[in-house]
Amino acid sequence: MLTKYTHKDVTWIDLESPTKDEVQKVMHEYSIHPTVAEELLMPTMKPRVDLHENFIYLILHFPAFKHTHSFGQNQEVDFIIGKDFIITTRYDTIDPLHKFSKIFETNSILDKSDIGTHAGFVFFFMIKKLYKSLEHELEYIDDALEKIEDDIFKGHEKQMVVSLSVVSRDLLNFKQAMRTHKEVLNSFDEVGVEFFGKEFSHHIRSIVSEYYRINSMMGMHNDSLNELRQTNDSLLSTKQNEVMKTLTIMALVTFPLSLIAAIFGMNTRALPIVGSPNDFWIIMGIMLTLTFVMFIYFKIRRML
């Protein structure tokens, strides 16, 4: 699907899962190199920045926005940035770009001038919008960590093992999608200044700062996750030790009782006490006395 927006002298063409005809139309209209146009037809796993004569070709991957989508695959956006045009190619619905299109369209209608004079500024605001949405995604993860922390100290350690694993997977996917952004943005810093001029370097540095802020938030969440996992493991281990301690004490207490019952259950001709009046109650009294003695012993040794 091809959607076209215009603001003053800047045109934005947004391609969602483009067809071959749509790509060829854009290629001829904006003099896009055929090899670049061919790459727009399908996603690629390799981020890149290429400087061409009349545009910059840039590929970035973003973590899936999981609170609005059920899938977990990373989302790719291809940017072709010229002086007076910008082409975005995506292969799925990306909410931040959809929201940005509303802003861009509104500014076009109202003829506002805060978007900038060339397509580099449009790219700048797009990336800011995308990174802002990633910040919101990290806030969802932060909320999940806070809930896990509450549940851990409410005695739900066993259930939190799965919850911690889910958050760990989300953070890992987040980091994998973002790990190439630094390299790509540093490369864009070089070619962007060469293409748009030195006055645009401030905006590129601002984009890099946004990346570092997101990266810092990921690091803090990862530290919190590790601390919560260690705390949860410690509490689980303590509970298991208490269970093992209780079972061990029960085994030690019941061992003499089992031994006495086995002795008096032997098939022999002569057994002490057996056969005498009240022999059952005497044996039961011995067993209860031993149980009481063992209980007092463990109590004195502070094992109970």
C-alpha cells in the first residue's frame, strides 16, 4: 500500500508491504537505484547506511510493540532520505509511524513550519517518535517488574519463575533489536552531515542521545530483573530448605517408633512385655515417651 503526504516542499511516501508496481513507480519518480528498489520488496536482517548521489538509504530494526501486537518479531523500517522527499518502507503496521502520519498530515493542513525545511528533519521527528514509543514499551516492562516484585514478597515465588522468564525474554528481544542502532546511527552521523550540511549535525546528535537514553533504560531494567531473579531464587531456596528440614526432623522422630514397632512385630517365641497384661498400652507409652524425648531434644537444639 502506498500513501503519500506533502508538507510545503517535502514529500513523504509511506510504503506498507509494497508491491513490485508500487516500488517501480517510486523508483522512477524519485530516481532510486534499482538495487535499492529491489531491496524494498522484502525485509532484510542486515541494518545498513548507504550514501547515494541523491539520497541516503538506511535500515533499522525495532522491537515489536507487544502491548498492541500479539506477535514478537522485530519490525523493520527502510528509510530513503532525499533533500525534498523521504520514503519509508515497512512490512507490518507500526503504530508510531501511523501516529506520526496524523501529525504530519495535520501540520500540512495547518501549514505549520516546525517540521523543518528538508526531509532530514522529517526523519529526525520520525525517529524521535519511534524512540518515544520504545520508551513506553520499556515502561510496560517496568510495570511488569514492579508487579513481580510485589508477588515475590506475597509468597508467590514459584509462579514468579515463569513471569521472570517472560520479562527476561522480552528484554533479550529488545536488546537484540537495538544492538545495531549505535553503529547505524554513528554511520548516519557521518553521511548525514555530508548530505544535509553541518547545521544538521545537532539533530543527528539528538537522535543518538535518544538511543543512549533507551539503552540506559534497558540496562536499568536488566539490573532490576537480575536482582529480582536472585531474590526469588533465594526465597525459593529458603522455602525448600525449610521443607527439607521439616521432613528430616519427621524422619528422625518417627525412626525410633518404626524401630520399636518392627521389634515387637517380630515373629519370635519370646518377646518382652508382649503377652503381659496391658502390653499394648505399655508399648504405646514407650513410643509416646520416645517421641516426646526426641521432640524436646530438637527443641533444645533449636532445630524446631
